[in-house]
Amino acid sequence: MCDTSTAHRTNPDWAYGFAELGSEFEQKIKNSKRIAVPGCHASGFIALVHPLIKAGILPKDALLSAHSLTGYSGGGKKMIADYQAEERSTLLNGPRQYALAQKHKHIPEMTKITGLENAPVFCPIVGDFYSGMEVTIPLFKSQLTNGGSIEKIKEIYKNTYKGPIVSYNEASDEEGFLSSARYQDKDSMSIEVYGNDDRIILVARYDNLGKGASGAAVECLNIVLGEDKTKTLVI
């Protein structure tokens, strides 16, 4: 059973469907009859934070924040209809931040799977485009421990995410910009690091309907069936 709701994502009896986080995650997916497919926003946040905590350079008691820019398809049928209506509110013409009470349904998952002791300040933003996602986490070097640095972070990501579905990519910006549409219509995810020695920006870019949703579910099914993980996926 592959469940795509929030119901079982923090349940230890269920496999968490993000194989790239480590062999223990992939093996649990492979051997489980109950798999919880990750949430779209949570996928990028967890991909960025989990390896750093596992490596011991980001403490579990870190106080983190994150912005996540998403296409309106992530809001479901009603939001899609609102954005595609011929006569729609002019407020939809600009990006809109939501989940203002800090009770977004992905926060428990983001906290539990990464091992964080404190829930992050999470600021999701929906834009006037159908699909695509960009999750950004800012860090100060002072938040890192055990010799952590921007170069160490890059090294950890390089060793963790070697593709083909999730990969670390060096200097992948578009002439100083980062478009949330870069991986639109694909099932892959790009992990990127920007900034300098003191102020660091962690970025995950993917499609909220791909690695953030159905693409992740298909990958889990491929693992269970013993198929190539990328079968039928667009990378």
C-alpha cells in the first residue's frame, strides 16, 4: 500500500518513501507493505536537512526557517480552478504566502524525519504558475558544528545525492536567478548550495507534482517491484 496523504508519514510502522536519504530508507521501502509518500514541501526540506544532521554538522536543536515557492497545482482542484478562472481575483496575480499560523500539515513530517528537536519556521508561498517547487533554507556558519562549513555541506551533498533522481548540482543558477520552473514536468530533484563562508543558502528544486508527489510514489512502487527506480519517470 502506497499512501499519499499525511496520515502515516510520521508513523514508524510505515516506510517513509524517500529512498535517497540512505540505504536504511530504501531497504524499508523495499521490504514494507505500507509506504507513506512524502509531502511536496517536506521533500525539499528533508532532503536538505537530513544529511547535515546525520553527518553531525547541524545540531538537532538547530532553529531553522524555510521558504517554499510552489505552483498552484499543489493546492488541489479548488485552487487550480481559482487560478484558471476567466474572471479571477487580482490578488492571484502576485505570489501569496500562506499557512500563516505555523500549522502547515507538513511541519510534523519535516521535524520528525530530519530528527530536529524544534519545528522550523515554515513559510510556503504559492505563485501564478501551474507546477514547480523551490525550497530554500538559510543558515549562518555559526549554526554549524564539528567543523561545518559551506564546503563541508557541498561535500556531504555530493556524497549523498549522486542521482539519477536526486543529485547535487554545482552553480546551477540561471545567471544569478533561481527559477522554480527549472524542473517543471520532471520527476528529479536538484540540490544546490549558494552563499559565502558566513551566510549559506540551501536550495532544493523539483516539481511539486513530480518528486514532490506522483513521481515519488512511482519510484517507491518501482523499488518494491524490483524495477529500475527511474522506470516510467522523467528525469
